Amino acid sequence: MSDFNISTYIRIMQKGLSEFNTQEKAGRFLLDSIAKQDDVFVDITAKMVSNLVNRNKEVHDAIKEAATKQDTITNVIAYFDKKVVSKLNPHTDKDCCENLIRAMERDGTVPRRKRDELSEMYDSGNVGKFLAMTMMYALSRPNEVKEESVKDTDFDFLSETNNTCPIYRSPLVQTTKYGTIKKYKIIQIFPDNLDNETAFEFEELIPRPKDLGAAENKIAVSRNFADEYETFPNIEDFQRLINLKKQLMKSKDLKRDITNIDLEDQIAEVLSAIAGIKSTTDLKILSYDALRLDDKIKTDNFMLRNVLEFRVLSYYHFIEEQFSLMESDGLLSFKLVASEVSHCFEKLESEGLSQEEICEQLSDWFMSKKESNMKYKIACDTIVAFFVQNCEVFHAISK
């Protein structure tokens, strides 16, 4: 369910105005219908519009209060009749109005009678009054997103995306002294309440899921993207979300499979030793002549080869020594560890992952054997480089 408020209203109107077609211009143009009246005295700034559209703030109290007065309502309707209607894009004006009606329909908290009352104004041909009254109704609705704690039922969706929006790559949660705060929304990939034309277009791509509330039809995304998609569901974003969900589900299944591959518990001690390095005096640098990366890393993977090269040159001897010490003490079988790493690599390669993806999945696999801590994440990345150099990861490239 999407929310109908002033943020939604400005987003929709922006696409319907031919001249004031940015969020800032549209917001100022529309809100000035109230803000510039003699008894209001509110300056509509770019920051104010941005905060409203991004749902960071509530509507200014003076604007809210003015919108309840009959004189203001009369003046706003006159403003829309005289100024706003003439600025509507003649090719998209009907889309704009109908998108406003659909946005109210998608919000289950909008009373049916209110929606019908506003729809009747549009159906009667009174476009200016419809747009004005719809805006003033939107102004009365809650706009600011209140901080909410993460729900237990959302954990699987957040884990699936690694707590990162798959569209905008922004964090989906924020940790504060008060707890973990939601910066996301769980949306339906195939939304409910689509208009018939959009629903038909979506169904040509994939059949409508039997259960729209099933986990396979849901994904965690940033609230900004969620607001945009729920307001303007379109075939391009739909296709993108379908592909992302398939990739995420495949990655989730793969992580589950490789997590079940055994790895000696003592590997955690090696990771601790890497993470505990205090200075370069602890390290013996590997000779460039010993590097084998050029035979394994594809030529177009320059960044990956560069990163792996640094880690191998700096840490190979140190890691080799840690394994040797533990093996001599009877604490670990390096041959067994190497075999397990090789088995995990073969599993990942068989799934068609890129070299970058294989390195990341291996690092996560090592991480699953240790505590979740960024210090150990770097150690995991480093030990992956060790096994690339040691030949358990990646085959020689055919010449």
C-alpha cells in the first residue's frame, strides 16, 4: 500500500506540468497558491520542497491551517483555474489527473467517499477545482516518515539484499543509539491495484503471481524508490525488479549451499591473526617474481587484479606462516583446508559467477566461519587473495 500525501501529489503533478517540470519548480508553483496569500507569509524554498518530496518534514503549520479556511480554498481554486490548468501538458494532463485518483485508491486509508467526491469533480470537467481540492486534501495528510524499528519479519528480505537497496545502493537500515531504524520499504514487485492497461502490460512480461503477498513477489528497497515505484509503476522498473529478485534468490540459495561446505574451525584463528596485524614489521613481502595472478585474472579485471596483487605481495608469507605453525602444532590440516576452499570455488564457478562475484562470495563464506565484524571482513578478503595465489581459486587462463 502506498501513501497519498503532499509528496505523492508533487511527484505526480511534476510529470503533468509542461513548464514547472522539476520537483522544486512544481512544488513552489503549486504551494504558492496558498503561501503567497496575504495572511500566510510562508517562503517556499528549494529545501522545503525537497524535504516534503523526500518525506523528511511535515507541511508547514501555517499552510496547513490556511488550507482549512474557506477564503483560502476559494482563492486556491481560482489560482488553479487561472494559472495551473493552463500550464498542464496537453499530452499528459489526463494521465496526471488519473494518476492522482489511482494514488488515492492505492492508499487504503483514504475514505471512499472522499475519493469519490474528488473523482466526481474531475469527471464533471472541473479540472482546476479537482486539482486544487486534491492538493489541499494531500496537505492535510501525514507526510513525514516516522522512525520505525526493523521488524523481525523483514530480516529475510534485508539479508537477501545485504541491507543495501538493490536499486540505489543506499543502506536500508540505520543504527542509532535508540536501535536499528528502517530506511526501507518492502514492496510488491507485481503491485496490486494496477490500472488495467499497466496490469496487461506487466502480465505480458510474466503472469500475475497467484499470491501477490508471497515472498517471491516482494523485495526490500529504499523508501524513495518505493514511493516512486508505487506512485508510477512502469514496465522498465518492473523488469529491473524481476531480474534483481531472480539474482538475489539465486545468490541466497548459493550462499546457503556453500555455507554447508565444511571448513575447519581453526580457520578462524588464522583470520584473527590477519586482523591482529599491528604494523608492516610483522610482514615479509612476497617477491614480484612469485606472482601468478596474470595467469588467472582476466585482462579486463584490472581493478580486481590490482587489489589481489597488493594483498598477495603484502600478506602471503604471513598467512602461509600461520598455516604452517598451526599444522606443526597439530591444530589444522592445510591440505584439508585447501581442498575445502577448492570445492567451494568449483561450486561458485559452476554457477557462472564472475571472478569479482566469486571473490566476494568466498569472502562471505570465510566470514560465516567468524564473527560478523568489518575488521574480519578485510581479513576474509585477504585470505581469498592468498588462495588465489596458492592455486585453489581460479584456473589458469587459456592462452
